[in-house]
Amino acid sequence: MKMVMAIVKPFKLDDIREALYELDIQGMTVSDVMGCGRQQGQSDADAAIRDSISFLPKTKLEVAVTDDKVDDVIKAIQDSATTGRIGDGKIFVYDLSRTVRIRTGEKDKEAL
Ligand SMILES: Nc1ncnc2c1ncn2[C@@H]1O[C@H](COP(=O)(O)OP(=O)(O)OP(=O)(O)O)[C@@H](O)[C@H]1O
Ligand SMILES: [Mg+2]
């Protein structure tokens, strides 16, 4: 199993959720976060003013998936999150060692 974590533009969340739904992904966690990338938190609009580091609002998406779905999930997120502009975000993939579905006690693949 893998945990796919993506930092994306907040207004792209609905498109991403629809793309993941098409892949039959049922569970995910979404959080409001702040972040900066290579432009150090400057948007296109203030790219001319390069004097300070700041943070922009982003959405963090976490999806636990079986190994066979990782490539499709990455592609679905990338395709649905892209605008082609700076700040489109990043996808990080972690190894996931254990999962437990609390209500049923199911584990790992069965628990996703
Ligand atoms: N190396 C990193 N580690 C952790 N989070 C990161 C990293 N790079 C980017 N992020 C997160 O992703 C968000 C979006 O990053 P962003 O898309 O601006 O990356 P970038 O490398 O600057 O690419 P681009 O040039 O397309 O803007 C950041 O606001 C931050 O939350
Ligand atoms: Mg950037």
C-alpha cells in the first residue's frame, strides 16, 4: 500500500475528487494548508515583488491506495489538478505499512 499525498490549488478539489471517483477511490482526507514552493509563496500577480517569503493557501489531499492503483491515482490527480501555471502543486508518495478499519477490524487492503 501507498499513501498518495498531493498539495493542490484549492479550487481544483472538485475536479480531483471526480477524477478519483472514476477510479473507484472511496476514502480520502482533505485539509486546508499553507505552503510555498520555488517561487517562495509569490503568485503570478506579485511575482514582480521578490522581496519576501510568504505562504499561499493550498489543499492537501491524502489517499491510501493499493500498489496497483498508485500510477492511475497519480495520473488522475496530475491531469485534474493542472492549470499549467506556477503553483499547481506536487504529489508525494509514501510507503504505507498498515491500515485498520476501526468499525470492522479489517486490515490493510481490505480496510481501504
Ligand atoms: N519540496 C516541498 N516539500 C513540501 N511541500 C512542498 C514542496 N514543494 C512544494 N510543496 C507544496 O506544494 C505547494 C505548491 O508547490 P508549487 O506547485 O508552487 O511547487 P513549485 O516547485 O514551485 O512548482 P511551480 O514552479 O510549478 O510553481 C507549496 O505551496 C507547498 O505547500
Ligand atoms: Mg511554485
